[in-house]
Amino acid sequence: MKKLGLTFYKGAAIMVVVIFLGLQVSSPSIENPPVTTEISVPTDVKQILERACYDCHSNEAKVEWFDKIAPASFLVAHDVNEARSRFNFSEWDKNPVGVQELLLWEMVNAIEQEKMPLKRYQLAHPGGKVSESELAVLKQYVNTLPGRHKVDTARIVAKTSSIQKVLAEKMPVSLNGIPYSADYKNWKIISLTDKFDGGSMRIVYGNDIMVKAIENRQLPFPDGARIVKVVWGKQAEDKEGNVLPGNFQNAQFMIKDSKKYSATEGWGFAKFDGLDLKPSGKTILFEQTCANCHRLLAPENDFVFNIPTK
């Protein structure tokens, strides 16, 4: 009986070794494609990004020996591929300037909320953690980005008649077929947020389906739910200290249809920029950029920001 038990344990040990070796043979390798366009930022900012972000969000990943051992190698390869698909500092020119600024701001938000770098990455790479002083450096830099500090009241007045004419003739339509509609102005306001450090003020509207789902704490949100976030630029302050919105920046639409928009977590995204309400994006792939930010920062709320679900 004892001999039978030893034989069993030996067989099990051999099986574990065989499986382990088999995993090593099939273990994925992480390749570093050529760097096409390096992000251009101040030296102190670049050093923080290289240490905390480049192993996943660039074509200059430094893979440690333990990262190459399966099964960990499968997880590392997945994280790197996923990170590069969201944004890649080594292919920075693939993003329009406006998107570059948005990505940098969302990156800083993710670090501040301790969602990035990933906890599992920090466990294996403790040097990748971003300190409070480094976060302050990143915040100071993104606060200098030009798109965050334009208050042009004269342009707003001059463009008012122009935008009314555009809306009267034809509603703008996003590349994925989502039309602009001013109906949201009759919806309920579900949140008001501001980014004084980033110079923007936002009002989020929800249709009746969305409001009811929030009241009932229904997650995921049902098909037919709609959200519109309206964004104004840098706030101005009058003599009495009242904070006023600056220039209109954009209106962002989210429409829930789990089947139609299955590739973007069940949400259809559209953004209409400026007083001309120009649909954002040069190709339909723009919606993946939107979805990636929401995947990163709001997966627990059905990928929706600024919603009081708790």
C-alpha cells in the first residue's frame, strides 16, 4: 500500500514537471517592434513614464527573466498587448493631438486613482510605483497642455449663429452612425464634475432609462440607456467669485446597445467638437480609443464615468 502511494506521488510529480515544461515550450515571447515616433515631453516627465509605463505601453519593454517563465509569461504578454492597444508611447504620432492630450490626462487620472501601474505589475516590479512627488510632476505638465487653457468668449458669440444654422440644416452624425441631438437638454442632470487642475467643467445628462437604472442601482445598464456629457473649457471667475464655464469644448454621447456595440463593451460612443459640432475621429476606430479609456477607469460601473451608482 505504501509503495502504491509513493508510485502515485511520483507519477503526479512527473505529470507536473511535464506540464510545466510544456508550458515553457508554448510560452509567448514579447517582441519589441520598431519605435516610429517617440513621445516628446520634458525630461523629468519622460523619466517617470519610462520607468512606470514603458514596460507595457511602449515598444521598449524590458522583460525580466521571471516574466519569461510560464504561466506568468502568458499574463505578461496579455498585459503588454492590451496596454499597447490602448496607447503606445513609441507610436505616439498615430494619435491626433487632441487625443494625445486626452490620453495623457486619463493616464494621470489612472495613476492618481491607483489603477495604474497595475497592482500585479508593481508586485513584481516595485520600482514601477509612481510617488506623490512624481504624480505632482505629471500633473504640472498636463496642466500646461494647450487644449486645456483656451477661453475665447468672442468666438462663442461669433459662432452662435453659425451653429444654429448647422443644426437647422442637418444634424451632425458620427462615423459610427450616432447623430447629434439636443434632446439631452431636457434630460435629468445626473452629475456635475469639474477639473480645476485640467481646466474643464462637465455636466452629465441621462435619459429616463438611465436615470431609472441609477435609482435602482441596476448594473449593467439596460439597452436604451443614454448619457451625454457636455464639456466646457477653462473656468472663468467673476468679481464676486462665481465660477463660470469657459469655451464650449464638446458633447460626448454614450448609447447602450449590447448587441450593436458589442465590440466596445455594449456602448456606442460619439463626440462632437467645438461650436461647429464636428464629429470626432478620422476613422471608425476612434470609438476604440473611447472604449479603452472607459475599460481602464470605469469597469466596475459598466464602463461609465461620473455616475452615482453607489
